[in-house]
Amino acid sequence: MIEFIINLYEFFCRWILYTVIALLVIYLFLHRLTRCFGTRNIIDEYVCMVMEWIRDAFRD
């Protein structure tokens, strides 16, 4: 039973870690791409909007 709980804990930690890494890679790719096109402010504003949405979701 303890092994099952530990495996479940590792699964969730890995899932969260992979999600964070994937979001970071996507953000860095978009940041570099938009910097080449000269539209950096659009991505920064979008990230700020998503962060506010996440804060509002956890406030309720």
C-alpha cells in the first residue's frame, strides 16, 4: 500500500514537473520568435493575462 502511495506521489510530481518544463519551453520559444519579429510586448501581455487568470481561479 505504501508503494502505491509513493508511486502515485512520484507520478503527480513528474506530471507537474513535465507540465512546468513544457510551458517554460513554449514561453521561451515564443519569446525568442516574437523578439525576432519585433512584437515582444504582445507575448508579455498575454503571459500577464494568463497569470491573472490563474490567480483569479485559485482565489475562489
